[in-house]
Amino acid sequence: MEDLDWRTPSICGSGNNCPEVAITADAVFIRSTLAPDAPPVRFTHQEWKDLLDGIAKGEFTI
């Protein structure tokens, strides 16, 4: 896998239990700071957009 530029949301500060996201021309990757060596989840750009849209609409509950 290519070297990815991982970004953590600013709201996490220096926390160690946050998502990290890397966006490339072909895909969006997500992983947890708790398991940085685990294989990341890969989304297409459309899947990522749909996920964020669903979160914003409250379609997911905890």
C-alpha cells in the first residue's frame, strides 16, 4: 500500500482513541489511532460521501 497522509480530527487533540483518515485520488481510508498497524478500511469516494451524509442525517445510532 502506498504511503498515506493520515489526518486526525482536530477535536481529538492529543487523544489516542480517534479515527484517522487518509484521502487519495482513488479512495478514502480510515483507521483507529488505537490500532495504526491494522489494515485500514477502504471506501470509494461515493461510499465515503454516503457515510458522512448518513451520519449528518442521524441514520446511525450507538
